[in-house]
Amino acid sequence: MSAVQYPTTLWHAENVSIAEVLAALDEIRRRFAHQEADEGEHPHPRNCVMTLISVAPTEAHEQTAKRTTQMIGTEHPSQAIVIREQQPVEGRLLDAWITTDPDRPKAACGYECEFISLHVYGEAVEHLAPLLDPLLVSGVPTYLWWLGTPPFGKPEILDALHVCDGLVVDSAQFRDPYHSFHRMSDMLKLTHHRMGLADLQWSRLRPWREMIAQFFSPSDRRPFLAGISEVGVDYAGEGRGNRIVASLLTGWMASALGWKLRRATAGTGGVVVAVYAAGNRSVEVEFRSVPKEGLVQGELSAVRIAGVSHGTTYRLGIHHNPDRARASDIDFPERRRQDTGRVLLTMIEIGEGDPLRHIQQLEGQDEVSLLLDLLSTGTHDEVFNRSLAAAEELMEKF
Amino acid sequence: MKVQETAPNPLAQGLYDYRIADPAVMVIFGATGDLSGRKLLPALYNLAKQRSLPAGFAVIGAAMSAMTDESFRQTASQKIHQFSRTQPIDDRVLDALLSQLFYVPVDFSKLDDFRSLGRKLQELDATNHIPGNRIFYCATPPQTYQTIALQLQGANLNAGDGYHRIVVEKPFGTDLQSARELTQTLQKSFSEDSVYRIDHYLGKETVQNILAFRFANSIFEPLWTSNLIDSVQITVAEELGIENRGAYYDHAGAMRDIIQNHGLQLVALTAMEPPLAFEANAVRDEKVKVLRSIRPLIGEDIEQSTVRGQFTKGWVLGEQVDGYREEPNVAPDSQTETFAALRLFIDNWRWAGVPFYIRAGKRLPKRVTEIRVQFKRPPHLTFGREAMKEVDPNAITLRIQPEEGISLKFGAKVPSAGLRIRSVTMDFEYITSFLVEAPEAYERLLLDCMIGDPTLFTRADEVEAAWSLVDPIENSWRSGRPPLELYPAGTWGPDAAAKLLQADGREWHRP
């Protein structure tokens, strides 16, 4: 995605009420609608895909939220509200900025993305729902993206969720990830039934899940699922807090395949082994911390699955960004670019045959791409919920 | 090996939009041609980029030219760089795809060449863990389909372990008889459910959205009835001429090129009854019922209900363009129509008495495809004639291209002290309403074929039903009834097209 062009601020005021922000928004919308209408034509109605509310605990988070929502807005008409908590100042309620980014696609009506930035002072931050509700665009989903470590279970987040359809977090950003992860999984029990919970880490796992699912997809390989005996998960970073992604992946497999957790024990060299019962068989899952350049803490570097089915042994290995081994030696004179993306290398061994190599792209691991991927289908994901529950059960044993 | 019904893959659950194909080899006949370079190879690259090609998936290019694997990969790489909808090209994805591209020279008249192809397929089965799955894609002129199918059978490549599918591109014959002959030949080598007749139009998201609009909503379907609908207009307009396709087009014309396939498909999708499920045979059964319910045009009906036109020199998008007969490879006295308009009636309970007007043409003012469902006027003018004089009848317009979307036109009070009503529209725009980009039609259709979902492919009985309607019209046109009318390039067709609707007290909507 190209670098974002920041739109200029159309309206800014300090120590204002939400009513004043709304009045300013109405005026901006009215002006745009009339600008866009052809002569003699009625103004086109507003076009909006969603409202994305970002809560930014720090200035750095605020910048991230603004940058991300504006990049989403360059391609998709939406309303973005960024909330930043401020220390209480006597008599001060909020400061507000409104910017818009008009876009006029060749084959569609012009539209305007709205970016509303609010600095909220004092106790108002614990009552976000009444603050936000009047601003929301009706009829489109509202998502709450809480950056950093959300105050899971606390009044401010629970109140904000009253006006939202989904909560988006990134467990990779949690302080004290082990405990925060537990609190996150408890959230599902605390919030209203319409609320979906989504974790960007889960979205980062999607290509891994696809590759694993794909291996077992052909009908002649489906029996392999019942023959899995060993799983190995390599991840970056030390300590149990860095096993969140590895646990989510394992929780996903375990919940999909009906495995029951028996025990998890520390082995030698920092290796942790979890043992699952799969019917009358055992499946051993080995978690290894493996340092690898370019990976952030907790990120997966490899997954290995091995088993035997009706006398045929098989191995599936998926490796993150392996050293490049060109699949062919031919030279392509027209190529001008070097590698841009990261890849997953899949190695398949079935029976005695030579291993089959397969490289697939691992694109879009930035917040913009992950949010777009996640929000395009909504935040209600039963597979995530059950994987989260299974991962939490596993994490408790660590 | 027989493909067995197996339980769903539990690990695929929750992977939205991710459809997993089994490993297979796709053989592209005509791999060095235009369709392969512009559409198929770029579509395969984009599928690879989306991680939709399974490990082991391989492509064999098969054509007359003498070529090595390496030179075919070079050509493929150039075409993908040039024509891929996603740019820039990702080298590692491309390399991975290219490493699974192979080339086998095949002269379609030589059985031995098909046997060589068979040996390569077996080799790939072994190295790539492919259980014999094959897709034979005929990216070749239609007159080669029958030869290819028979040679595949001769080399025993249409049978064995795994699935064996053949893909053919439109046109599916040039009339009813040739369509039947083609079907019979294909069915000698492949069962009907293994024949994938590709009309890329059906792979367009907006065409599929016609079904979603109609059958995923409860508010529109009750309106879809002759009690409320006055008429339906379908426009498939292009501002382009025939773009060096004179040799083909002069034998086809607008009727065979557009109306017989795209035009009638749009009629079928607009008029069909709700299928039991979005499943191949359920959808196609309903489409065939519509095509069979269209009242055939015969004898004088053809002169009264059809218009054929040919463009002459004119101005399109601000540029002067030649007339059709000045185009390369077109006969100077050509009688081929570049514009066709029809009035059709569907003789069933839902559509009795509702005319469907279809027009398609080259060198019209702009490129636009849309379906306009026009409703009847209110039975009583509550606000009086004066207040309502600027109000058009309600209409729902399904815009297929280029401004993909849906509009609902209705009357609203003009804000003023008095009471005046004027028409306003409520718009849905595809491009700005979702957080994801629509895939290219060939990506969708290639993946459908790999997965074995023929819902968006045309079945033999659909093709035959369409030709049954078109053949009598073509025959009448060839004998000069009605006469060919000329229209200047850059206009909406000959005057006779406007008169066709005026005779019914209607007029064409300006898209």
C-alpha cells in the first residue's frame, strides 16, 4: 500500500461538546453533498462501509491509529474515530479535530471519508458509549479497535462496547501477554451476544491455517487427519507469554479435530510438550523457542505435522520465510524487482516419494491489511472463539 | 480411483472465501495464444498469489509451436507481467508458479503427441502427489474442440484415476445443429458434468450479484411479478468496434456474439424462479426453464419484434471512427449486424405480458451493461398530474458494468412550500461498499473448475435452448427480414430500435 497522504484538518476546536462536533460534521457533509451533485441533480447519498473507533492509550498508538484508518479510508469509504485519553483538566471535556478525505472513483459517485479525532479528558473516557453514539453512522457496523493492552473487563471498555458490533485487539501488542491473554478470553463471557471479538494475531495465522487445511483437503488425504501423531511448533522469543500464537494454532487444530488436552510439561532445552488424547491415540505437540532473524516475539517460524495412515507415513512442514532457494534457474530478463514479500514454504512428504516443495505468499501482515481482511468478514468467528478457549486451556498448563 | 464423498475438512471451517482445490494438472491447449497470455496465465498467477493453488498443482502448455519448458516459462512470465490485474508482480510467487509450468508440443492432428502429453501427465502425478486429476482447457478456436476431445479419448487421457474435465470457450456452436454436434462429440469423451462451457460473463461478480440481490433479500422478490412490473430493458453496449476481429465477427454478428449468450443469460438470471440452493443443477435447471418459456419468434413476429443494424462512420467518445464495412477483414458489402434489439415475452405465470427488451451493439456511445426493471405507474395520482409531471415510474437498475451497482428510482417531495414530486435514486455502488476487491472473472471460473463447481458454467441444454430461440431469427435475418438498418457510430442504434419501443408506448432508458 502506498504512503498515506494526510488530509488537512477542516475543523478543530478545543473544550467543546459532542453537539458542537456533530454540528460541524453536518455542515461538512452538507457542503460535500452539494459540491458533488451535478447541475440539476440531487446530491448523492453518503456512502460508508463502517465506523472504526480506535482507542489509543499513548501518542504513538494515536499516530498508528490515524495512519491506519486513513490508509483504509483511501480505498474504502468509512468513518474513523480516534479516541485518546487525556489527564483530567478542570472544566475541560474534549478537544476535537475533523478531517475528510474526498475520493472520486472513476466508476462511482464521489464519497468522503471522515476522520474524527477526540482527546477526551477525565471521567468521560469511562463513558464512551454516550460520547460516541451520536457520531455513529447508522446502518453500518461499528468496530472498536483498542490499541496496546485493552483494560479487559474494566468499565471503560465494557461501556464502549455497548455501541459496537466487534472488538479488535492485537495480542502481539499486549504488555504482560500471558495474563492479558487470559483476560481477553474472559471477555467473551462478559459482553453482549452481538459483540464479536477478534485478534489480529488470529488473522496473522490465517495463511498457516490455510496451508495446513490444504494439505488435508484432497479426499485421499482426509484419513491422514486421524493419523496425526506429532506436531511441532517453532516460535520466536522466550517465555510463556510468547506462546500465544503457537497456542492459538494448536487450539485451532485441537478444537477442530476433537483432541482433549491431557498434560503439558517442560522438556529439555526450553521445549514444552503438550499431550492430547485423540480418541484412543495420543498426539504430542512440541513447542520450541527458535531465534530467527526478522521475526517479532511470539511469531511462528515453522510448523511440522507428522503421522501415519493405513501404513503410509506423511510429513508436512511449513516454514516461514526460508532462505531463498530459486525453484528454477531460468533468468527472466524483464524482472526489475527484488523479493518484496514474505513467503511460506510448504514441504510435503508422502510415503517414499521425494519431498514436494510449494512456496506461497505471506502478504499483508501490516495492520491495514489485517484489519481489512478481518473486518471484511466481520468479527464474529466461531472458529476463533473455540480456538481461543482451547488455547487458553493450554496456556494455563504452561 | 473413484472420487468418494468424504466428510468436510474440519480444518477448512471458518476460512472465509478460501476454497481449496485438490492437486491437479491443467493442460492449456493453445497455450501460446492470446487467451492464454492475456487471461489464463495471469489468472493462475493471481490464484497463486491468493494461495488458492494447492501444492503440486501444475500446468502443461500444449500448442503447435516447438518450445521448451524454459521458453514457455519466459513467455508466461512476460504475459503475467503485462496482463496481471495485480501489480507489481511478486517474484517468489511467480517463480513458484513458473517452476510448475511445463510445455509439450502438440499437433492436434497427431495422436502420438497426445500420448507424449499422457506420459508427461503421469510423470507429474508421481512427482507432485496428484491423484490423476486433469483439467483440459481448450484455449483454441472452436473448430478444434471436437478434434481435441477425440484425441484425448484416443490417447486414453479422458479416463483413469481422479477427475477429468474439459473446458471450452464460447461460442458453443454457430447454430442449434452445430451446438448439438459439439455436445455429442464432447459427450463421447467426457460426461456432461465434466464439460465446463465457459462464458466469462457469468464469472463477473455483478452478474452473480443479480442472484444475491433477488434471492438473499426478502423485500425485492415480491415485487418481481407482472402485477407490478411494466417491462424489463437489458442493454449490452460497447463503444468499441470489432478490434481486428473482423474475420470472426463478420460471420457472427451481434446476435451470435452477444445476444445468444450474454443477453439471454441476463434474461434468465433476471427472470428465473428461486433455485432450491445455489448449487449447479438447481440454478441451471431454473435458467433453462426460463429460456424454454420464452415465446419463440417466428414468421412475422421476427419483423415486428427484432431490429438489426450496422454502424457507419461516426463519432465515438470525441473521435471520428470508420464504419463497419471499412474495418479490416470485413466484406465491403457485409450484411452482418453490429446491433441487435429484440422484444421477447416469457410465457409463464410470473412474467405473462411483460416485455423484455434486449439490445446489444458495437460503437454505441459508451460501454455499459445494465438491466432495468421498470415498474407500473401508481394506479391513482393522489397528488395530481401537475405535481407528478417530473416523476418517472419506479425502476430498479442492476448495473453490471462499468459502474457496478444497483439503483432504485422513486418519487420524493421537492423541499418547498408547495407539493411537487420528482424522481430521486437510492444507489448502491459495488466499488465503494466492501472492504475487498472483486476478483477477475477468470480467476473465479478457473477455481470453480478446479473445485468442480459448474454453477457458473453453461450446461448443454441451456446452450441448445438459447440456439433454439436464435436460429429462426438468424434465418429470417439472412433473408433480409427485417432489413438491415444503418446507424452512425456513437448513437444508440438505428431509429427502428426506438420505434420498437415507441410502438408499445415506451422508450429506451438512457443508461
